Amino acid sequence: MCSSPLAPTSEAHVDFLPENKLLLNAVGEGIYGFDLAGNAVFINPAAERMTGWTAQELLGKNIHNHHHHSHADGSHYPQEDCPIYNTMHDGIAREISHELFWRKDGSSFPVHYTTTPVHKQQQLIGVVAIFRDISMQKQTEDSLRQALEQVQALSEKLANENDYLQMELASHTGDVSISGESEPILRLIQQIKLVANTNSTVLISGENGTGKELVARNIHKLSERSDKPLVSVNCAAFSPTLLESELFGHEKGAFTGATTRRKGRFELAHQGTLFLDEVAELSLEAQSKLLRVLQEQEFERVGSSTTIKVDIRLVTATHHDLLKRVQQGLFRMDLYYRLNVFPLHVPPLRERLQDIPTLVSHIVANLNKKLGKKIKGVSNKGLSHLMTYSWPGNVRELQNVIERQSILSQGQVLQIPALQVDTANAVSTHGQTLEQVEAAHIRRTLQQLGWRISGAQGAAQVLGLPASTLRSRMKKLNIHRPS
């Protein structure tokens, strides 16, 4: 919106008389004087320095068209939208901090400026714009904003990890190591060492209480990811809706109760290991999303469309027969084959009774720290009771029995009473003679102990007999070790 330069006698020059120019030229802010057509009638040296335009080049010309013509993104800035132009028409002063001016060389700088109407005899005759370069201020603000965002992100990450680690610490106090000398356990330990330093997905199977999570922890501990987090999720502990949020996280407002953004376990396990316990309990929808993460190593939080990339090693566990659940239509076949890359089976305690003395030693040592006691061990009779029980609850049940007796005991040696026989797994003796019952009991004990007769972990000690007496009874009852 250009017009011809004002004549020297124009009323707009009234406020820029020589006696005022000395003061205005000394000011550090840039100053422009405009007539009502938007043409420059005064430019001070500070404005020249900041814009690169000399007063001689701009006086009498439309300032907006020279260095206020475009937005930061390069799009056109109509003069009709300009606050300076608006003040020329309505006489209202304005203060602006979110725009920029363009220099003569084509570069730009952020400005803070005010527009003040100039009146003479109560009539608007022009506008004065005072501006300053706020590049350093903007740069400082941006740096502070970025620093705050980084601090917020780190705080959120640390808070999430702290909450998770507190839960993990509370739930795993008193865990025992994988210990034992039975053939099934030695074979399991060998397999753990073989698979630990790979990135292969591991599927751990076994009855409840056998120590599947302990196996997962040892896999992580021996892997190259051991310095990164091991994150555990019990898939059976959450409803399908909550489990999805637990695994993938959610944005604020994604659902009722989502008052803050939360990272899921996949994000927390980035570059580490994610352990999904009771993976068979996943809903079909969650199975589909898990399959995608395994295939593409990416996912979205609940309520977000932003894709998040992750690098995780997945270890899963279940007490179910997954293949049977596939046949029943309860588990995806493609996911089953993704998880079953390297299967591990944790044997039940009744198949490795010879490991009980070693397990008891570890459990007692941990309980002494937990309970502040000085228990030395279990009596021989108590140990015999432990080794003749069928252990439907496996190692977890053994831990509970030892802990319960440790709390009740006033001495340093635990006296374990005879445990109640598991009627669900007990062998019926109805219609059998006493010798048949005795033979079956001796044979079952020998099988559980790998046919070891004498020694600290032998059948003779478990049965409370001298080794010579046991051999004599075996001969009389025609009990022979299978070839």
C-alpha cells in the first residue's frame, strides 16, 4: 500500500523536529515513524543497523513491503493483518513479541515492538514503532524450553523406572538361585547358558512355582543386555484393557482414569529384556499387537498415533500347553511359532527331590537375612519329610513351608513335621498288600532320587533306613534299577 513521499511541510513531521532527533538517534531500540499510508517519515540509526536498510533507502517508502512482508515460514504477511497498519487506522497502541523483521540481505530476526499512535490537535496523523532484536532472548528461551523438556522426560523415565524397580524389589525378596545337581536341572542350566547370549525369543514352560521367572532372570543376567533393564509383566494380573495400557503405555486422556501420560513396559525394556509371564492369558487382540511388535519392533501408545521404535529381547513363560491352546483357538498359531524359538522346560520339584537339601540351604540363608534369624538348617527327620512329599506347589511351596517354620521356630534347627499328602496326586493303595505298598513307595523314592541309595541325598536317608537295610529290602521285594 505505497504512496508518494510526504512533503517536508507535512504535519507528520511535527514530532520529528531537529530538537527531538538528537534524543531519538541516541536510543538503542530501532524507531520508525510512519504516516497514515504506511510510508516511513523517520528512521533512527539503531533501526538502520538492525535491518541493514539505510534511512535514505526507505524514507517515503512502505516499510511493511521491505521487511515485514512474510511470516517465519515464508508465507505472505498481508499488510492488512499487520499491527502497525492496524494502529494507523484505529489509533490503538499495540505490543507484539511473536513476529520477525526481514533484513536487506534476506535474513530475519525476531522482534519485540510497540506501535504508538501520533496525534496532533486530537487528530491521528501517524504511528511510531519502536522495536528491538530479541534473538538472544529467543535463543535463551528455546534452550531453556529444550532443557526443561529433557528434564521432564528424564524425570518421567526415572519415576517410571523407580516405581517399577520398587515393585520388583518388593516382590522378589528372598529369591533363590538356580541350584541343584539333578540331571534335569543341570540340563536346564546348560540350555540357559547356550541361549543367553543370543537375541532369540525364549518360551519357558513348567508348572506353577517351579521358578520360571528365575530362569528368565538368569537368561538376562548372562546376556549382553545385563546392564540394561529386565522388565517383568504378569499377563494374568491385568484385564485385557489394562494389560494393553501396561504393555504399550497410554497418553493423557486416552481413557477414563488416564490423568497423565504413562510409558508402557515395552518402552521401559528398551535395549533390555521383557519377560511376559503367563503369556497364554493374553487376549487375542493383545496377541495381535504383540506379534506386530515382534515383527516390526514398533508400536503406538494407547490414544496416540505416534510410532515408537524399541529394541527388546523377549522371554515368555506359561504353565499351559500353548500348542493345545492354539488347537482350541485361544492362541494365535503365528504368535506361538514366534515365541517358541527356543523352548525351555523347568522340571517340577517332585522330579528332582535330590536337589531339596541344596534348595533348603539357599532358602534358609535368604530367610536369615529377611527375618533376622540365625537358623542353621533342617533336622534329618524334617529333611526326610520334605523329600517324601509330592510338592504340588513346587519350589514356591517349599519356600513357603521353610519360611513358615522359620517364623514359628525358637531354635536354630528347623523341625519340619510330616506334610499332608497331596490327595490329588497320591497313588491309591486300595486292595494292595503291605509288601506291595512298601515296594511301590521304595521304587517311587528311588526313581525320584535317580536310584541313589546311600549318601546325604540318597533314598536310604530319605526313608530313614541304613543303606544296607534298604538294599536288603530291595532284594526281598525284587526291586531292580531299570537298565
